[in-house]
Amino acid sequence: MRQGAGSAAAMVLVLAGIAAHAERPTGDPERGRQVFQPCRTCHYPEPGFGNYNGPSLTGIFGRKAGTREGFAGYSKALKDSGFVWTPELLDAWLASPGEFLADSTMIFVGIPDRQARADLIAYLQQFD
Amino acid sequence: MKQTRRGFLTGAGLAAAGVTALRSTPTAALDRRDVPGWDDEADVVVVGSGAGGISAAIEARRATADVQVLELFHIPGGSSSLSGGVCYMGGGTPLQKALGFEDTPEDMYRYLIEAGGPYAPADKIRLYCEESLGHYDWLVGNGVEYARVYSDEKELAHHAASLYHSGSERNYPYRDRVRPAPRGHVPPATNMMGGQRLMASLLASAERLGIPVRTRVACERLVTESDGTIAGVAVRENGVRRHVRARRGVVLAAGGFIHNPEMLKRHAPELYPCSGHWGRAGDLGMGIRMGMGVGANVLRMHHGFAVLPLYPPENVLKGVAVNRLGQRCIAEDAYYGAIGHEFLYNQGGRGWLIVDASCDYPGPDARVVMAALAGDITALGRALGFAPGALEATIDYYNAHAREGRDPLLGKSAAFLAPLERPPFKAYDLGVEKAFYSVHTFGGLETTLAGEVVNVWGDTIPGLYAAGRTSAGIPAAPYHASGLSIGDSTFFGRRAGAVAAARKA
């Protein structure tokens, strides 16, 4: 039941997110390097570093969510989500992780600042 | 009604009027007479399901108490489950012995006191060292697995290893004062996932004991009897306020406050600007605020784990780290928590790592950015804005001794001593704005050796206990060995749970 509720909430946010962030600010990858640092508790985007507590983020954009080879920690909610990662979707998730996919295994405080999220996304885009 | 103003201000009614401004303040207790009725009860209620909370719950249950663990998120484990999972233990553990290392509780104590500095809590450290062997047995008895593999690396990069020198034991001046021993014990794991393994074992042990871990429960306020005894916890579950009675005691083990910016700015401003606020999302200071709300004393609130991980690769430690005067201030091969502490707390959050072509990072590195590049040291010093001649003096002095394999100024180990003389020379910015500092908080509620929370008048608060980073435990700044935080959480968590279970209701 929670899965269903989570997915529904995700869909709403996805649509809302795409609309609201049509004018996403331009990100600065160097600022994004620092914004991303707390994420290194669990994630590394560098090719070859592999999975840690969270999956590798190398080439995340354009990948189907929940499909990183060798990562066993995905929630059912994310594995079943069926979406492909875009900057817009990551922006929506980072803005309010508890609402985007409430049952995700990623327990994270969120990044309320839009510019900071854009910087982080620009940083990750370097690892495609 | 008692304490009307405080009670009103922190009550639910204020939600719209400035909750942000109050996130750093104590959370006032709820008077027992204002509790409409208990929705649930247990002998011991544990707030938080990280290493401290689960260790407390296990020991309370073994002492035959009826225990309930309340967890804010839908997955138990807390920040401990994202940590390296290292436990600092010694005195001759079976693993140390099996791998051929000699150690005594006295050596372990002397290292922790010598390296710990003036804030190191000697009484807690004494007990922790004396009972370290028993603690090892306890962890193993709860399913925590260690492999008979030692790693000689400074950082936990060896996936199969379970024992390593996790602090500054082999560094000057400690190596000359206390016989070094490897005391970092960690379940073998790939990519720093020892914490996940540690918590999986402890949570499985708690489950075998039949301890319920209730998830998605936000603990908000303590409930007190008219005499100040802790009676229970006011929680929010699915948006609904509920009241959980604790017949014998409440153990606050809700983590530190690295993810509470207001609290951080107020209590630990050095940690606030650091890029890597480290810990799971529950490190919001709730346990500390709830304790403060019943008059608990807090200690070492500005202290923190401040890691500036220059290594791996260890080769870069042949470089020279300088402060804003262009002078060295700490041996570059020190434990990375000591390096981070030095630059963050003692050098105003500014510094540079100077390398030559022989000890540079192999490629761009997310931890540091280059601040200057030059063909000689004079030009590099000029680019960094040092006083004329300052950096040259530092490097000339360093090189002259490094050629002889010595570092008379700071005692860097011979393995990392080589003159910097192969251009190009580079300076990496170690400033807090540019470098990667992973940080979390050490400050928290004052507790006794039994885990009882102490109030501002020095008395214990009946029925209130704390563990892990909600308490002010063994980890104090400067942090000088990995595994002291998890070690403290599990060790004193156990004591808090056992003592809470034994309290006469």
C-alpha cells in the first residue's frame, strides 16, 4: 500500500517538478563538487569507484532508475519505478526526498536551494 | 499549568510562527498531567536505532526488560549503518593476538589520553579500556564478524581486512611514548560498508531477542512526572500525536546534530561551513534538545569529527601542508581527523598542500582543487600571497632534513620524507570553502559512566539515559582514531540499557 502511495506521490512530483523547473538555473560544476560532498557518505560518481552504501553515479542521466549492476540495496519502490534519470527528476528528488519516493532506501535531508541542486547536477553531468 | 510559557512556545500550536528559529532550542517537556492517556508502553523506551540505541535495547532486553525502539525513518540503523563500522578496541583482543600484535589495556588508555588532549574524558576512557576485551566478546556474541586479516594501510581500503592502525598510534610523538597497536576492528566489507555489516548483525541480534523496532516514529518531547522523573515520550506517528510510557527509563540515542543548521551555527560554528556534513538524515539534534528540555547539561558542543582525507594515495603525504603564514603546523602523515582538526579549528579553516611532480595526485581529485601551479617555490609562494621568502624558508628547511630522512620540526615518519624539488610545484587549497571536510558533531548530553543523564546542577535525572552522539562520550576533539565513536556508542549504549532496565519503577 505504501508502495502505491509512494509511486503516486512520485508521479505528482514528477509532473509538478517538470513544470516548476522549466527554468532551472544554470549549474556550476565546481560549486557542485562541494554541494555533492555529503553525498559521498554513500555515492561516488567517479568511473571505476563502484558501489558504496549507495550505487555508483557514473553516467546516471539517461539510465533506467534502480538498475546499477551489482547494487543490492535498491528499494522495491525504486526498482519498480520504471523511470529514466533526467536532471529534472533528480532535481525533484533532491528537493524533497521524503515525498519523491517515500520508501526509497536513500534517507537524505534534501537540498532546499535550487541553485545548489543545479550545481550538483552540473557536477554529476561531468561523469557521463 | 506548570511552565506555561515554555510549554506553550514549544508546543504544537507554534508550528507556523517560527519553528525554524526554535530548532536550536531545548524542547520543553510535557507534564504527565497533560498526557491524555498512554497509547503504548514498555519498561525501557529507546529513541533511535543506531549503534547506541540497539546496543542499549539488547542489554535492556537481556536484563529481562520489555523494550521498545522508536526510529524516525522507515529503515533502522541510523548514521552507524552508513559509517565505516570501525570499533576501537584493544588490550589484547583475540583478533589482535591471532594476528601477532601485543597490546594491554594500559597502553590503550595511555594512547587515548596522550592523543586525546585536555577534553578527553579520563574516567570513561579508563572504563572503556579496562573492559575492551569483554566488549569485543559482546560484539562477536551478537553476530559481528571479524576476519583474521590485518591491513597496514593508513586508511581502511583493504576489503578483506578487519584490523588496522586506525589512528595516530604510529605517529610522532605517540609512537615514542606508547607501544603502538592496531585497534581499529571492522567487519570485512567492500567500499567502506563495514557499518552496514555491523548494524545488520546488531539489528539481527535485537530481532532474535524479540525487540520491536517501530519505524517512522518522530519523538518530540519527554514526558515528566511532577518530581522530574522521566515518564515517557510524546511522539508523532502518521501525523498523530501519541504518548509512549516508559516504566523504567528512556534512552536517548538519536544521533548528533550535523543536519540541524541552526543548532550547528549556534553551537559548532566551525563545522557549519564544512562541505561534507556526514551522517544519515536523522542527525537533527532531537535527542539533545529533548534532554536539554528537562535540564540536562551539555558538554563539548563545538567539538566534532573533522576529517580532511588527503590520503589515499599515501604518496601525497610526501607533500608539505602549510597554514596561512606558509608554515607547517602538523605532520602530514597524521591521522586525517587530526589534520582536519588542525586546519579547521587552529588555522582558521585555511591551508594548502604543497606537492612536487613526484608526490602529486594522479589526476583531478574531488577532495581538493589546485590553487596555484609554478615552476619554482618562490613563484608558488607569490601566487599564494605569502610574505616574501616565507614558503621558501619552509621548503628549504624541510628539504634539508628530508634528504637525511628526518623531520625535526614535526616528526613525520621517514616513509613520507623526500625533498620537494621536482617541478612543477602545485598548491592544493585545503581551505574550508574549497576542500572536502567530512564532519559530524561530538557534543551532547552529559552522562555518567552508567549512561545516566546529568542535569545542570550535577544530579542524575531519574529515568533518563543517553548514548551515542546524543551524549558527550569518549570522542572529543581532536579526534585521534577511527572507531572511537562507534566504540563509545556500543559500549556505553550497553551500559545505559542495562542500568535503565534495572531501575526500580
